[in-house]
Amino acid sequence: MSLYKKTDLGIIKISNVLFAQIIINSFKQKECVGKVWPATSKGKLIGSEQKFNVSDVASHILVKHSSDGMNLEIEFSIIIQFGNSISAITTVIADYIADSICDKLGKKPNRIKIHITGIKSKQIARRDLEVVKQYEHLG
């Protein structure tokens, strides 16, 4: 699903590929390398542990306008390596995504919802956790 914005000049379309690339880059932060992988909402790993396609990740994220129509909300799923702090890793990911979107679009998203669909050790153990990060807008 792509994001559309109507302006006086016409309709602007922002592809989920942009958001998927930002999400993938968040996994490359030093606190996350080798500890986080993209997943489907059902808990299946997207691609392999070392390599995943941006378009595959893009098809499993949800970007929409918030209820007021002025801000963005982003939802996606991940798998985390066993033994790591879910709170610490999701904070790093969400803050990186919010800052990157602010650089590109001029403001942070209203909400980033991260679903933890699995914990990986030797195998992936199914989990159903949700972390929501709210970013307040001034003015």
C-alpha cells in the first residue's frame, strides 16, 4: 500500500519502498546488527538471515495517515535474537525511523507500531508482542 497526498499541484505518491529502505537501514544500527530481522505478520522470516529484498519488506509494512489525516502511522513486524532487550532494540529502531522520516518528509510520524512476531535462538519461537512509540507534534 502506498501513501497518497493531495496537493494543489496534484497527487503525490510515496511508495512503501522508501519506508522499507528506512526500516532495513534501522536494522544496520550498531545496537541491532545481527539481532533483528524483518518478518511477516504471521511470524515468518522475510528472505534469509543475511539477505532480504527491499520490495519483499515493503509488501509487509503498513503506512497510513493517522486519524487526523495530518500525520503518518507505520506498522511492521520483526524477529529479535534471543537474549536481547526488546525495549532497547525497538527504541533504537523506532527513533532511527522517526528521525529518517523527519529528514525526508519534514516531520516525524505520529506512531510507529512494531510487532515482535518471533524470538530467534536455534529456531524461531512464535511471539505476539507489540511495541508502540508515540511521537508528539508541536503546533
